[in-house]
Amino acid sequence: MAKVAILGAGISGLTTAWYLKKKYPGIVLDIFEKREQAGGNIRSISLGGHITELGPRGIRPKGKGKYFLELVHELGLQEQLIKANKAARKRYLYMDGKLEKLPSGPLDLFGSRLLKGAWKTLRKEFLDKVPAAQSDDETVYEFVERRFGAYFAETLADPLFTGIYAGDIRKLSARAVIPHMIESEEKYGSVLKGFLAEPAEEAEVEGSFGDLEKTPLLSIRGGMQEICDRLAEELAPNLRLETAISSLDPLLASYDKVISTLPAYVLAGMVEEPLRTCLQSVEYAPIALVALNFNEKPASPEGFGYLVASGQEQPILGCIFNDQTFPELSVNKGASFTVMIGGSRMKDFFRYSKEDFLSIARETLAVHLKSSRFRVPDASFVQVWPQAIPQYNTGYMQILEAIKKETKKGKLVVSGNFISGIAVSDCIRHAKLVASQALLAESPELK
């Protein structure tokens, strides 16, 4: 009977274990987690009458999001799903001292004050010959600027990718972050032509999820942590909480496979060269999430929240209007906001304390949303993630290839969000793949 060890009980580790047990019912499986609770960076707390997320706060159900829906149904949590409020379709950009509404669909491009002249830009991208890339590994900024112009890159791409990666689009690799756009250009000569010619990639899942697939954003009643709690409950006999692993050698000697879902910088301390250098090459951006909750609603626009472009030189990355996005997560009639601070743009991040981040959040919202009420929240919480999000910077595809080469034939399998993609759905998709791939099937007992 095959023996498998999984390092880390975040969403990647838990779902890998879940799918392994489904595929191989007789498998001997141990999940090692140094913390006292499973779930990794997916954490939900109750704060001032609101369920407040300290990590991911929702799932887009389209495309790869179907892997999340499939898992939710397998765990019997489908009745706990909640849809985002219609108001969440409205998103804003803080620019030149005020909030500007972002386009929520193609037609909005032509009426947006932010994107005057969008028609000419899109027409040029669609019809005209655009200069070829000067590098095989362009940055996101270089790619967007080349195809759509500097204004699009700085006004739309910069805050968008800041909101996802907390990164710098002048460093993020286009081939690693937006491979579908690269493929469209290579195949059709235009991003827009590729978008029109080929449907979005479908997830390989069982069943259909009806109207759930049409909503822009989903969460779980009780918070995103519910899915990790349910997985931990189902996998309780296999979980080894408060068990830190400092060396791989004993595990490699005792198990047929060792699957690491640890962050790259943690795993790097357990392996030899040249794999160690590969893992140490993965950079991470720090994030501070500041929750500000109020018993009565301060004045704020209707919508999901807003982002801030780096050129605005503001101290925050953006703000989420939690109670407007998922009203079911608020038991009172007040308001809940999450302010994001840090990312790769904040070079002096580590000199700030939690009290500093709280002060920054309060003062900045008071200015941005033009209300002194934000200076006096009824409840607040600061979560600092020193190494929050892996940065898929230029050269990242070579790093992944090197990791794959160094682990191709051994017992060690490397997974986690620096391999799979940073979204929760990416992690679930990759966990399912790892559980079914030849990397595991090479062991005769696993066939």
C-alpha cells in the first residue's frame, strides 16, 4: 500500500489529500502542518458583526472557478454558497484625487471618462500591425504598452495586476501571468482577435453548476475558511497539526512520495542545490490587510471597492467594500472595509508596525472617501502577511522549468501557489492534477 506525505495544510495541501483519497481509497496519507489550524492564508474571523476575510475573499466561478464549485459540491457545501451583490459589479479607480468608475463590460469602454479614445486604441490593436516584441519574456507593462499604449498600461493594467499580485507590472512576466494573451498574439496577431476566435478555456470538471457559473463572484456563508474547515474535518485522521518539518530526509526514507505545498522560501531550507537556488529565486510581496468595521454606514460609493494605480503615489493599494459585496456576511446594518497596504511598490514595508498600518488605513480612507468617520472605526483588525504572494516576474518560466527538471524522477513533488497560480481555483485545479498525474502514478503501488 502506497504511503504519501503532504507538507502544508493550506488549500493546496488539503485538496491534494482530498483528491488522493478519492482516487486511491487505500492510500496511507499524512498531512504535516506546523500551525495549530489548517487552512493556510485562508482565514475568516468575526469582527464587529461582520465575517471578515484575512485572505482570499471570493471566487470567480467562470473558467477555472468551476474546480472550486466542483469541490464545494463534493464536500456538501453547495447550500452554503452566497452570490455577490449586484452592486459588486461596480468598481472604481482612485485617480487625481477622486474615484472614477471602471468599465464593467466592453460597451462601458466607450463611455468611460477614464478611457476616452478607447475605440481608436482597440481598433488599432485589432486592425493595425503592432511592432513585434523585443524580448521572449516581456513584462506585463511592455506587452500592454506595445499593444494598447502607455495610457492603457498605466491606467488599467497597473492597478489590475496590483490588485491581484500586489506586484509591479514592470517586473511581472507577461508569459507567466497572461499566457492566453501571448498565445492570441502569436496565433492571430491580435489579443482581441484571439478573444473573439476562441472561447475561454473550460475546466475539466464533472457536472454543470447552472446559474452559479453566471454570477461574477461567490463566497461561502460563514467565510471562505469554511471550505478548509470542512476539508480538515474530512481529513482529520490524516492531519498532523502543530508538526513542523525541518528535514525531508526522514520523510523521503519512509514515504513513496513527498508532496510539498510549502512556500518556496520554506522548502528551500530543506533541499540541496541546485533546487535550493531555484526556490530561493521566487520573490514574494508583503501585504497588510486592515479591516475597518462600523456599526453605522459611513458615506461611500456603491460597489465592490477601488484600486489605486502606482503613479498616484498613495500609501494603499486599494480598498474592498465588504458589506456591499457580500451582505450576508454582515449581521448588522453597519459597514465593513478592508484596506490593502504594501506590495512590491512599498519598499519600506517592514519598518511599519500594525499600529502604523491601522493609522494609514484610517487616514487614507478619510481622505479618499471624504469622511472623517473613517478615522474612528468601531472595530478593527490588522493582518500582516510578510511573504504573501509569489511574484511571477520575468524569468519565472525558467525557474519553473528548472524546478520541474530537478524533481522529475525523485520522490519529491513540488506544488503550491508559486507553481499552480495564485488564485484559490488555480490551487484546487493543480491539486487535482497532482493527485492524478504520472508523477504519482510512477510508483507501482499508486496505479
